[in-house]
Amino acid sequence: MKRELVLFPAAVRFGLLGMTLGALLGEMLRKKARTVALGFFLGLLLAVMQTDARRHGGRVLDGAAGRLS
């Protein structure tokens, strides 16, 4: 039972991330706003990855210093 409770928020988060990625990809193809959409997607991806790494005790990229901490 606990495993499902842990996996459910991750599934929701990845579902929302997938919908956001789909919307951004649609905008990139429709309006050719590649630079803005790609920058937004990369920022969102890095934020999610760093949040997960912090939560699970992994290593996190320190953007200011450019090193893993």
C-alpha cells in the first residue's frame, strides 16, 4: 500500500511534465519559437531533476559554481 502512495505523486508529476512537454513541442512546431520553448523546457527539466536528487540524497549540480555537490 505504501509503495502505491509513493509512486502516485511521481506519476502525477511525470504526467504533468509530459503534458507540458507536449504543449511546448506543439508550440515549437507551430510558431517556430524554438529558443524560448527549449530554454523553458531545459529549465523545467533541471528543476525536476534537482528536486528529485535532493529528495533522494543524490548529487546536485551547483549552477553558480558549475560543480556537483
